[in-house]
Amino acid sequence: MTATANPQVKVEERRRDLGETLLALKDQRRKTLTAYCQITGVSSPDQSSVSSMKDIAPVALQEFLNIMVDYIAMGHFSVYQRIIEGKERRGAVKQAADVAYPGIGETTDVMVEFNDKYENFDGASSDQEALKDDLSRLGEMFAIRGELEDEIIEALLG
């Protein structure tokens, strides 16, 4: 019997691949949060305060947006799509997704709206205050999303 014909080997391969995907997602989240903290000048997204933020340079914002979009896409296409399409059979994963996914969808909407709003940001001082307010809200979304993702990741690895 070949290794590909053995169902146990296929399960082990899927688990290994899933583990690698989840590590990549967590790494992309870390990169996104690091980029967020760099452009805002805060030490943690949940501590973002408009008053403590420095002005944001357009190039830095564009780099951040690219990283954030990669993070959103990785979560959706590498992890959540399988669950959304009903391909996940484990009850604990489906239950975790049922609880967490509406919030993840909401945070995704906020992140995509932020990207769309600022993809052509030119750094004008008149736009800096609105950007800082939106970045503060975005920091809250990162905190919420991270907690929800961790619930799904825990169920997937459980």
C-alpha cells in the first residue's frame, strides 16, 4: 500500500499542513500588529490613543495596508473558507466558528473599509486626525479579531 493510499497518512498530512497554515496566519498577524505599532507609535494595538499617535507618512501607511490585506486574505482563504463552505466536520471547530466568525467578519469589514478609505492617502495634515481616529478603532478590531481567531485556532488544533 502506498503512503498516499493510507487514510491515516492523509490525516497526518492534513494535520501537518493545517498546523503550518495556522503558524503562518499567526506570524502574519504578528507582522500586521508590529506594522500597526510602528506607524502609530504605540506599544500595543489595544493601547492606541489618538492623542499619543504621531502623524502618519503615506509610504508607511501603504506598507501597513499591504501587510494588513495579506493578513486578512490569509485568514480568509487559508483557514476560514473551508469552514464557511461546510467542509469542516469536527463539531468543536464548527461550534467555535459559529461563535467567532460573525465577529471576524465584522473586523474584516472594518479593515477592508479602512484599506479602501486610505489606499490613496497623501499625508495631508487635514486628514491626519481622521486617520488617527480610524487607526484607534482599527486597533480595537485587531484585539477583538485576535481573540476570536485564537478560539478557532484552538478548536482546529484540539
